[in-house]
Amino acid sequence: MELWQWYYQSPEDNWIEATWAELNQFIQEGTITADTHVTWQGFGYSIPFRWTDAKFFYLYRGSAVVAYTEDELHAAAEEGRITPSTKIWGQMLPAEGIQYDALQIIDLNFSPDIKTFISTRISDMTTILSGSNNSGKSLVLKLLRRDLGASTTFLSCNRFYQMDVLSHAAYNDNFYRQRHQQFVAQLYRQRQNIENNDFNLPELLGRMTNTQRDSLWRICSEMLGEEFSLKQVNPENELSQYYVDVGGKSLGVASSGTRLLLMIVAAFLDENCSIFLVDEPEIGLSPRLQAALAKYLINPELRRASFPHVTHIFIATHSHLFLDRKNMTNNFVVSKNGTQVSVKQVQSINQFHDLQFNMLGNDLEALFLPSAIVIVEGDTDYLYLKKIFQLHFADKRISVVLSRGEGDTKDRLNVIKDSLGDLMKSPYRERIFVLLDQKRSVRERDFTKHGIPPSNIVVLDKNGIEYYYPIEILTGVFACGSDPLSQIRIENDLIKASGIEKTKKQLCEEILSKMSISSTLPIELLSKLLEPIRKLVS
């Protein structure tokens, strides 16, 4: 509306041209009132100035009517006051209006509604939206951009651009308002999901200041490990056009990922905007580049140093690398059920772990990672558990890790942490188990302080894995009737029963050789360890 050609009706019934800013100034000065009729080029009718805060305008029986919400507009259509050919005008529509049947009304309900979501998030630096395909993430971004106004930049998924040499690009004072109005008009008019950006990479580079371009080269060089610079096509001709050099080659022949990275960073250096909305920043970027870019966008200190004018970033992503791990409540999950779109905040470490795991595809084995890790203390514990998992989880990779006492346990945990990251914040946290005898060399708190959940530390009631071998196999080995457990005696490395003695290793090897999927496992071992693992990996 700010760019429309406006007119107001004088007391003498003359129509006087004025800008939108002048109309608001006249209201404040008392030159016109809220009841003064106004119109704009492309309308042909007039409305009281107080109606201009309505969202839509239309004609019914020769008079202008307003609708303050999309629901009101829909209701008018259902009641017959609006037909498919009725022309609709609106704050975010072209000045000449569009037909109702060409208007794309978003008939979804959002929880919370977009304005409420903005009010609760705008004071924070970052908001991360995740969710499955078709959950509504991109639409939420677009509606945020619609309501946040012209001081925003929207980077859609369609960021691929070819370029060779640079050309100067200058924008008028109304550029940001115009592009915002065009964005919203397209949002209401499009019948299919068209992904357009506010500008392309050549335009961005052409309108930057030298200082901004120097910052762009520096940041991208730090991320990519290649030197960026501006060079002339013909160094002997000072009027020769410039091109972007990347590691000795023109950006025009560089990888698409390099151009995509340059596009995002260049957009964020635009000091005319303070709020940025990025749809799937991971597109075209390697995991290493994703992590590097995420650090610049999400790390508060680095972001302030690189983009001090940016007050808030909204990101929609499928990549776990763009989650905010430092402040988990900055992460949200978007889901859609019918016409209801919900945006739910991550509130706990467990919810954060679930979110990460979902973003990894719910299948760690696809990443060549085990579905679960079980830490045990003894050699025979290690061999026995491996056999159980081979039989009962044949289609899953469950790793058994052997620990030989307190010092070795800490080393093993450190190796796991080095591989998977901080266990306190890792999606793997719930998938690491510890199996301990009643008498153990490592205290439970030594595991919990490393990030293992207390519920995943399994302490057996008896001291010795030998008490948890299949009872029918034990009976056969020791020929001791139906209750071999009451007769077993463990003396250091020897297992004795019914006058027969075997070393722990000998007994274990014999048990394993006779085990099958039908072997009876003790209820305690099933309930404390196998069933929890089955629930996780099934």
C-alpha cells in the first residue's frame, strides 16, 4: 500500500493526490479524519481512511466492502456476496486487484498462530524449524516473512545461479518494500509452490560495497579453505569487467555448492535487513560446509562478529547440523495433521535426542553405526552377549564393548564420545547400555557423569554372567538335575557343580556352541537388557 498512488477527498469534493506517508501525516495533523474518503489508482471506488487497516476490499452491489481476515473473505464467498469473478483488493495484493478465483487463500490453522509465534520468538536470536516433508516448514517461513515486513530477506530452496562476470546493480529507495509486496502478492496468487528468491547471486555481488565484499571473501575462505578474490578479465585494461576468483578459477566454473555458499553469506551481509529466513540452507553443501555455515549462523559470538546487524534468523532444515545444540529451546518441530499445522518447541534433552535421531533417518545402521552399544566388564560377558545379539537381533548391528576395569572403562567411554560427540547431547545417549555384575569394579556414577542415562545401567542381581546362561544347557553340561543354579560355585576362574569343574572360558565356549534362538534366557536378563534394547531398535 505504501507504493500505491493515493488520493483523498477534500471538503470541496476534490480528489487530491498524496503518498501513503502523507496520508498518515495528514491524519496526525488533523488535515483529514478517519472518515475522510480515500482511493488509489487501480480501485475506482472510495473507502473511509479507517478501513485501510482491513486486509481485503471488494465490491458488493456497487459499494466497497472490507474483510479484516481471510476467514471473513471466505465467509462472504460462501454467502454469495463474492463470486469467482469478483475482484479483490488488499494490503498485500496488486493495486489493480485480482479475481477471487485467482486468490490463493491459505486454509490451514496454525498452532500457535503466526503472529503469536513471532511475538514469542523475535526477542531470541535464532529459531530452527524441523519436520518431515510436507509438514509446513516452508509455508511457516513464508508467512513469517509476510508478517515481519520489508526489513526481512527470504532465501528459498531455489538458490542455484550461473554467473560469469560481475555487473553493477543499484536499487532505488523502495526496493525492499517492493520486493516484500511482490513476495506477498505471489504468496496469495500462486497455485503451485514456486520458489523465488529476493535476488540472485550476481545482483547481490554487484550491489555490495567493497568492505562487504572483503568480508564475504574472508568468511567464505574460512569456511571453504579456498581463497576468494575479485579479479579483472583483462588486468591490462582498467575498464575490463571483474569476475570472482576461487582458488585460481572463475566462480563460473566452480562447484554449485561454492556458489550456494556464496549466495547465503552474501545475503547475510546486506545491512538493510535485520531478519533473515532461510529454507533448507543445507542444499548443495557437504556435511563439513553445513557444519561451518551453521556455526556462523547459530553461534551467538561468531554471528555478532560477522553479521552484527542481524537480530534474528529463522531456519527450516532437514539437517541435524543446523540444530541449535547450545540452546535446545530454539529448536521447533513442525507437523501437519489435516488442516492443522503445529509448531512445537523442544523442551527437554530427550526431545532433542529424538529430534536428532529422526533427522538421521531413524536408522543408525544406514550411517554404518550400530543400533545400540552395550558395555560389559568380563571376557565371557562379552562373548555371551555377542552370541545373544547374533541370535535375537540378527538384522541389527549391536556392538558389545569390553571394558577391563575402571581405567579402561573411562578410556572406552572417551573413545565413544570422540566418535559420537558429547553424549549428554547426542541422539546416541539412549542407545548406550552398561551391564554390571552385583560386585563391580566401576561405580554407576562413573558412567552417568559421562552421559549414560541411569536407566541404561543394568546391574544384575547375581555376581557372575554364568548364572544367566540358558538353564537347560547348564543342566546338560553339569549333569546336575533341574536346578543347576543352586549348585554352581564360582571360585576365581573356576566354575564348579556336581563334581565337574570348568574354567569360565571353557564353560562359555561350550554354552555358546549349544545355544540357539530357542534357548531359554533368564527373565532378569530379558527384562533389564534385551527388552529395552528391542524397543529402541525395532
